[in-house]
Amino acid sequence: MKSPCSSIIQFVFVLLLSYHCWVTFGNIHATSSVPNENLFLHCLSMHSDNFSSISKVIYTRNNSSFSSILDFSIQNLRFSTPTTPKPQVIVTPLKESHVQAAVKCSQKYGMQVRVRSGGHDYEGSSYVSNYHVPFVVIDLINLSSISVDAEAKTAWVQAGATIGELYHAIAEKSKTLAFPGGVCPTVGVGGHFSGGGYGFLMRKYGLAADNVVDAHLIVVNGRLLDRKSMGEDLFWAIRGGGGASFGVIVAWKIKLVTVPETVTAFIVNRTLEQNATKIVDRWQYVADKLHEDLYIRVFLSSAASSRRGKKTIRASFESLFLGGADTLLPLMQQSFPELGLVKQDCIEMSWIESVMYFAEFRGQSLDVLLNRTQPNVRFFKAKSDFVKEPMPEIAFLGIYEKFYEKEAEDAEISFTPYGGIMNEISDFETPFPYRAGTIYKIQHMVHWEEEGSEASQRHINWIRRLYSYMAPYVSKNPRAAYVNCRDLDIGTNNKGYTSYKQASIWGLKYFNKNFNRLVRVKTMVDAGNFFRNEQSFPPLSSRKKNRD
């Protein structure tokens, strides 16, 4: 039996510890403009096993580092303006318990949550809220460890790591292992994998999400779940349905894929004067039928013409082949001779060197892949489409006219080929529904550097006109879109209650028939709709249960 003296000493110790934490957070953030903010900060301290460690990863607007922490991972200057809504607090967790504390305390004190991995969300939804409510950004930048098991051909990668960091870690362990993720090395794996994730290996090995075998997810009650404890429905949902509706993904376990020691890459440019239209037209008929080891994507953009003062259109054909040039050349001659590929166009290299090549880092140290910042962050707006039937040649003439307009000086359209293993994976295997029957995916994108709302609106209006023009030539009922190319133009939720019908306006475009199952999973794991944003799944619950 404990003595009264012992009990009193323990009580006093706990009281002093609590007071110390309250004073620490109170002094740092005493000028908060939000009544619940200090209570939220105190709550974080109470839910942390180490007061000093969590205090080092919390930034309010009064903190001198707040702006630099917020701006560091902003990849679109449209969401870095004086009028952009800012979070009340940024938390940069060092461990999973910090995430759990942020989730619990945000709920308790009415703060919404945004989760940022690499900051590449096209509409800034990982660090901006358009609902004009207090919100917290959980920035996973410090949760970026990677553990590669080359023998088992697997890796655990925390959600704050970038694709570049992952590729670097794989290359350190093996010359013949790879992962079928994206091209841009600064993209965070948290959002990339949860939305699908496509790249140069997709025709051989599928999307990034197709190669996820386990995950760690923190759900609304603060529990940390793995695949076994979350169940197959939730595990299915986070591999292509986006993780932001269901909780905070903190780590992925992925299976690595085998590549030959030597691969071949090429980038071949053709202009209108070099018969680009005919070549692109032919590409539409062969790109999804090529051998699965061969991937060729196309970029269309405006370029200076050989005629002085004139513009033309350039088609850039970028390709990766899993093999040597001597095998590639006869394959191209048989399947796509219209391009006119010659041996001088081909460069043999390792897979990791191809990553560097397409990221425009050729000749530099592999360590450049560890850089989390882009060399040139600009304003941009993007949209996406899927194509099931080749577009007629005349359609390209209308695209060219749009690209000759002033707002299109730094615009491009990319065509990503499907086929290969993508034809063999069911539309229902993951939430990503566009597999067999799709020829290629389109990404429409426009960049600009001119500041101001007027300039932004001009360029956004331009891409909307292009998108409208493309309507007759792309998928219909629904007009499909890719969630990792987020586009709020196709529909958004309300600030508070959003009906299934309203959410289906955008949800069916991203997920087609998988939208229904995603809503059911949302209802199962977050019936109160805590994890919500402009395009999150609404739970099938009553209006009363939904928070404003």
C-alpha cells in the first residue's frame, strides 16, 4: 500500500509537469487570434510522451519560422499569395505519436486537418482550406525514412519521403531493382501512391498503388493501423482513392520490381514541318499495343519555327525501353517506323540513370534526387482526360490554334500511353478505374510567371477553353479525370454537409463505379466526416452528424 506522502508527491509532480507545459506553449503562442488554439496546443502537449520533442515541431503564425515552413513545400505559386488561407498551426511530426496527438486534438478543439507529403497537390488541398475555418497542416516532411530489403524485393517508405529519395535508396542497394512511380523526384509518396501514381514502368508493372502491399494509417480515433488491422476494404480504398478522406497515411510497404542492368532511353522531337501531326496520329494507334517493355509518351507544346518570327508546334516523344538499343531499334522499325528512330537517338544506361535523364539531371550526382525543392516553382493550372478512341487529325488543328495564343507560351499537353499490364488489371482491383479500353491519358497544363489575380484568371480561362474544346474527343459518361491531377473545376463539396449526389459530380469522374464503394468505406471508418476537404468522400450519415 502506498503512503499518503508518496501519493501527494506524485500528484504534485504531475501538476508541475502540466503547468510547465502550459506555460511553455502559452508563452510562445499567447497572442493567438483563435480562442481554441492555445487549448489545442496544450492538448498536443498532454498527448505527447515528451513535451520538449513535440514543442519543437509546432509552428503557429506568431513563430518566426511559420512562413518558411509553410512555403518550403508549396509547389504552385497560385497558393502562395497574401490572400491564400493560411493554417493556424503547422505540425511537422517526428514520430507517429505526434500525428496521433494532432488528429485527436484537432477534433477536440474544432480544427480541420490538411496533410502534406510533398506539396504537389494541384489545387493546394494538402495545405490550403477554402472553407474559411481554422485548420492545421500536418506536414510529414520529417517522416521520410526508407528501409529497402533488396533480398525480399520490398521497402518500407514513410509518407513524407519523396519519389526521388525512394529511387535513391533503391539504387544504393541494387542496380536491377526499381519501382513504378512517377517522374518528378520532388513528389511526395504519401499523395502519389494514394492517388494511383503512374510513370515509365506502368505498362510493365502497373501503377505505384498496384505495388503497395501494406500501409500504416492513423484513423479518426487516433489508432495506428496496418493492413491486417484496417481490413481489406480500407486497404483497398487508400490505394488509389486518396488517403485524405480516411486518415493520415504515415508509411507504405511496397514491392520492388526487376529491371535489366541496361535500359534504353530516347527523346525525339518533331515539329509540324517534320510531319509531327501524322506521327502523333499514328502514335495513337500503336502506343497502347507496343511491347510492354516499351513506353513512349508524347508532349505537345509551341516552339519557335525555322521561319523567322513564326511559331510552330513541337511533339516530343520520350521513351524508356527495358533492354538494349539493338533490341529496341528493330522493334520500333516494326511497330512505329513513322517516328524514324535511329541508333544515334538512343542512349543506353541503367534504370536509375534513366530517372536522372528524364528529370533533366543527367551527368549530375545521384544525390540531386535527395533535393526536395524544385529549381523553378511557378504558377500553374492543370486538367486531365482519358482517351478511348483515337482523335481525328482535325482535332489537333484546334489544339494548335489554342497553343498559338499568348496565354499558351508555357503550356503543354502530355499523352501517357496505356496498354500492357494495365489491360490485365481489373477496374475494381484498386479505386483507380481506368484500365482496359483506355488508349492514353491526357494532362493539360499551363504555367505562368506573371503575378496577380488578373494574370492567373487569364491563364485559367485559357486552359478551361482548351478543356471545353477537347470534350468531343475524350471519354464520356463520365468524362474521366485523374485524382492526382486534382481539378476543383469538376465539382466540390460544401463547407458542411455534402450529399452523395453532389459529391458524385466529381467522384464519378475520378473513380467511376468505384465511387460507391469508396463512400461506403468512408462511412465505415469516418462516419463523422472529420477528414474532409473540397473533394473528400461524404459519409452516408445524417446531416446532423456532419460538422459545419
